[in-house]
Amino acid sequence: MSIQVSEPLQLLPYQSGGINQPMAEGEANAAEDLTGPQRAAKIGESVPIIFCRRRSSNGGVFISPSATEARYENKLLDKTITISSLGDDYEKTEISEELDVKLMLVISEGELPAIKLTDMYMGQCRVGTYSQTYDRRAGSWTPGNLIDDYIDVTELSGLVLPNTSTLSDGEVVYLKEANEVYYIKTVSTYITDWYRFEHKDYGCPTYTGTSGSYSNITTVSFEHTFGVADSWDRQVHAFIREGMKVTRLTDSTLGPSDNFVDLAQYLLSNSSMVPSDLIDTTLLTAAANFTDTNSFLYNGKLIESVNLQDWLQSTSLAFLLRFTKVKGKYAFKPRLPVNADDTIKTTLIDWVYGFTESDVMPDGLEISYIPLSDRGPVTMQVLWRDQPDSDIGKARTSYVNFTGEATTGPYEQHDISQFCTNEDHAVKFAAYLLSRRRSITHNLRIKTRPGAHSSILSVGDIVRVRLRRETAADAVIYHDFLYEIDRIGRQSIGPITYDLTHFPIDSAGCSVVAKDVNGATGGGVTIAQGRSGFACDLNSGSGALSDVGIDAPAFDDTPGAADVTTTLTPTDSKNGDGDPGNGDDPGNDDLTAGQPFSPSGEIDNPADDLEAETGGAYTNSGGGPDSDPATNGDVLTFAPGCAGAWIDWFSEPAGGGEATKISSNSASLTVTQALADSGGMVYGVGRCPDGKGGYGPAVQGAKKELIASVTCGTSGAQGPYSGDGTIVTKTFNIGSVTGAHQVSVNAYQTTGAGGTWFSRYTSNNVACVPQHYFYKGFWYCEVSTDAQHYLLSTNTGYSRFVTITYWLGGLADTVWEVKVGCPEEL
């Protein structure tokens, strides 16, 4: 025994994204600590995936890679300079200390195109030299801590330098107790100078890592020399314009991509979670075209390991996509109606199927209204990343509300700055959340009998539910709304359960949410970076900062609230003004005022696959008229009424019986001699594309008769004798020759009479039946004095076929056979 428990319908808005939980207050995901210390990689942590593509001055990712290896080495520099004073020149020796830092940085999984030198930073400064490679370690240096290796003699105690006679020129002595370093240099034959400076403790890490293989990883080697006073341990950053290379779905090209669906396909294909044959590439391509056309682009980084399905489900919402399964395969479907050119559809909505009382089972209806507290006016506050072409990106905020609503709050914050670098994308995402919050009123769950909908509906499809409601003895109205399918519950046998979310439309039958999203655009304000150069001077003072500031907006290019706020005019989704009884909807004032708009028109569902109607049309490119039966050499084409249909061909034996599939997914069929000689029927069955990567219900073409080509002495018909006489009608193919023809028909008794000709009937044993001819025009026939021959002629066109009726008679329990001779042109 199995027990099936459905989740409460009240949870559906939260599970499907109808009600979105705002993020907790905190810093934007795009925020970077530019001056923090360099981060060291830890064993077992995930390798980042950098996925971006800068185009049209938009996109790219600012990253802070971790270091897996390092080399630290300080050294003394002996520099002689010439000084001029009072007309005399003399030389002076200057001794200074420098620190060489080399870091091995892990940039991303996969291969990245070359990074520009000007896109590399240490802290907020462009410094250092770099090399980049893929699938191996960058640079040729070895890791290690070589700090103070230049010291030759270390005196652990005391403050006295050793005797110079024991030292060589250029050696270094370290007096540890005094924390002083002395450099010895011979100035002349008898003079030796000591150069003194304080010993510097850099605090460099003792463990500096060991080299790895870096398989399928892009790495960068960083090298820079610092002075004693410089900050050597700041984080290295990089602006990545072009991320890892993948084969893009939109153009089948290998290269960087900013399409979220490309990233999803890469993750699904390279994880052990999903076999490749369970990924619907057709629907993925359609979703990729939708996001690309509408500039819903991904420029971000994946750093932490997370549950893949959860991440795809939650992140796809920001791209107005739904992660789902269609016919057992993983796919994405747009959350908005889409035109053929992948733009957002703002015209009349077509639903896939309409449910009525005949579909819904008794007690198979459940409705749940979204609480008003979750539908109240708010201002959506969305965080995104402004990424200039030649500087560090910054997080920005855009506000979206409806006219006259929530102008001073409450606010609902959503952060997509981790991957969104387009203001319009951020604003349209906020408009989608805001419009759904305002317009969607309820959810529905219906239990239905299996039918045509069983095979054609999938998650994300739009359906209509029209159910009769008798509110009083003489009052009948309809619960008649459009819905989006959020969940389908199927069992091996029994009813099908659909969990549906209200799909609001306006008075013209257009999607309210689609119109609100399509009309939302950002302010397009550019903000300066707030600095004028890259001098990177270090402060020398140690005093507290002065309390000096300017009220916002601080500068001319600082945007005001109006510059970053998008105010929308809501699309009307309800009858009247929502006030029942005010007379603004005559005839239905007390019943429909304030209710969401209902779709118009009758419900016209597709036929059940098991009850497919005939339709479509045949064409014959083999020589005969389209309306002719089919014979050897004919090329039949079946058109079910749409382009790109899936066509299967079937043959049926003479006299009826089970049909056999003889061809699959082919628009045309060439009739062979063997098929024509079978004397049965042939027909096509077509399925039109459903716009979601699959095919709709079957449309069966009319059955076409198969006629064998006649050769001399060929048996045309055979059967047992029955009664006093048998009337036989047989159609023969006599070719495609214009004019009159003579056809010989001979009937033989094959048992009981030695194969003789039936002579019971003479002049009347055969007769022409013109109405059976398969071609337009007037035909007539003459019965010759020899009752076994027929003379046929025509005054218009030609036909390859003649139908002749003849009588047979003979002894009881005999078998007759008709043999047809070749036609002759008269």
C-alpha cells in the first residue's frame, strides 16, 4: 500500500516564487575589500568558476583570487651616487632594503582568455608584473620563505661588531640584541665603512605552499618588489573581461559567455548529477535566446560549493526563468510569455489547454488566496553592480515602485550584484517581483481525469480553468481565469493533479506582468568613481580623521533619488475599480467588480492522441494527380497544417487489419513496387511543434488506396465463388498516357472446371462504371463484341486508373481469378 500526501496549497506561492523573501540587511555581494590582506587558499576549497563576457561596455567580473604558493625574499641594494657641491663631485654609497613577493594565484576553473595588464591590481593600485597560463602552473619561480637569507653573520648577544679582518667586502652582520643590521664595504685600501640600518621584521608566512598540477585551471603568477615602508601583503585583484570558454547555445561558438543558461548547461553536464541524455538542449537553447535577446546576462563568479538544483532554481528567478523538468529532462522555461523573436510578448495570450467541469473530478478543486499582507504595496530595492571599462566596479541600488504606492517604504531588498551588471536587467527583475506581488491573487489545485492534457502539458504552460458557479437559483457565473502550471502530480494510474498560480491578464487578454516588465527601464545615470588617479600614496600621519562631510547628493554627478527610482504605471488587471455596486460594470456589478479579468473566447482543446481526427493534405510529386490512389514511383508528401512537423507513415493491409509503421520523421514517402502490390492503404500521421521543444497531438491523414501497376498476365483479383453470380469491382493502373486505352480482363475458373473461362454470361458479363474513375472530366466506355475486352476513351486529361465492374459465375465451391492484360494505346 502506498500513501500519497500533497503539500499544503498555501505553501505554493513561497515555493514557486509568487511570494519572495527579501534578503537580510547586509553588504552587497559585489562589495570587495580592496585593502585587506592577501587570502591564502585552503586545501579542499572549491576552485572558482568565472563566467562573464564583456560586450557593449557592459559585463565582466572583479575577483580577488586566493594564493596557493608564495615566495618572499628580501635583499640589500648597494647603490653609488655622485653628488656635486661647490664645484666638486664626490661619490656616496646608499644602502637600501627591498622585498620581492611572488604569488601563485588560482583564477578560475576552465580556460580564460588573456587578462589585460591594466586589469590587475594589488589593493587599489595597478602594480606588479604577471604571467598567465592554463592547465599548468604559471611562472618559473619556486615557493619559499627566504627572508634574511642575505645575512652572513648573526651575533645573538652583545652590541659589538666583529673584527673586520674576519669579514669580506659586502658581507652583512646582524646584531640581534640591538635589532640592527650592518653592511661592510671597503672604501679604500685602509678604510672600511659600516652601513647601519634597523632590522625589518616583515612577518611573512613561514609555510609558503608546494606546487600542484592545476589541471583544467587558469593560473596567474604575480611578482612585485616593495620598499621597506610599503604594504606588501595586500590582496591581489583582477578584472576579468572574458570568463571561461564554453560552447555557447545561441551561436554554437566556443568562447566566453554571459548567458546564464550556458553556465547551467556546463554545470549540469560536468556534474555527476545528470546524464547528458536527460538535458533538454532544445528548451535550453530557447531559454538562452530569451535571456540573450532581453539582455538578462550573467557576469559573476561561483566560489562556494552548493546544491546545484537549489542554486539553479533560486538563481534562475533573477533571469525570469523557471528551472523544471519536461518529459523527464531538465530544462529552463521563461516565466513570461515570449514572441517568436524571443522578445517579451505583450499581446493576447494563448493558453495551451482549457479545463472545464468535464475534466475536474468531484471534490477535485482547491483554492487558496494569497494573504493581503503579502500583497501590500512596497518599493523594490535591487542591488546590482556598475562595472566601468577601466576601473573597479561598485555596487549600486535601484528602486522600483508603482505610481503613488510605497514612496516612503516599506522597502524589500533583493541583491543580484553578484552577477548583474545591467541596470535595465535589475529594474525589470524588480518590476517582475513587484507586478506579481500586486496582481496575483490566488492559487488553484485541480484533480483531473486523464485526457489530451496528459501528454501536452508541462510546468510553466498557461491553461484556462472555466468552472460553472451557481450563486443563487437564477444566478450563474463562471470561475474563469488563466493559470500558470507550477507543479504536476502524476501517478501510474488514476487522476492527475495540477498546482496552478493565477496568471493575471488585462481587459484585452494580455499578460499584466509581461506588460509591467516590458515597460520598466532604468535611469541610465553614470556615477564617477570618486578618485582622480592611481598614485596610491601611503598616509604618513597617525591622527584621527576629521569629522567633515557633505549632505547627499555630495557632487554634481551624484544621482538623486529620482535618478535611481523607476516608477511604473500598473497595468489594470481587475474589472472596474474594485468597488462592488458602484455601477461601473453594468449587468455584473455585484458579481465581477473588483475581480481579475477573465479570458474571452471558447475553449478549443487539442484532440486526445487516442482520438486523433483526420486532417492535413497530400501532394504527389510522382506524376499523378494529388487525389489519385498511390502506385509505384509516387512520392507522397503529407502536410498536417504547420511547418516543421514530425511525420510518420503507416500501411494497412488489403481488407483491413493492424497498421504497420513504415517510415518515421519523414515529410515524404516514396511508394515502392512491393508496397503498391500489397493492394492495401497508406496514410501519414503528423504532429506539429508545440513551441516548447516537443510536438503536439497526432493529426492523421486520410487513407490512400494502393494500386498495383499492371503487367501482362498479372493476377488482379481472386476469391471464392458465392451464390449464383459475383459482382467484382476492381481498380487497375493503366499508366499516365493521354487518350483511349484497351484493357483485357480475363476471368478463369481455377478449381472444379479445369481453369476454363466462365461462359455463363456472354455480352453482359462485364460492364464499365464511369463514376469510379479517379480523375476529373467525362469518361465513357464501350463493351466490345468480345465480352472480355473494354474500350475506354476520354475527351479531357488523362487518368492512370480505370475501375471495371464484372460478373462472375460458375460451379459451386470454385475459386475464380481475374487476370489483366497490358493497356494498348489506340
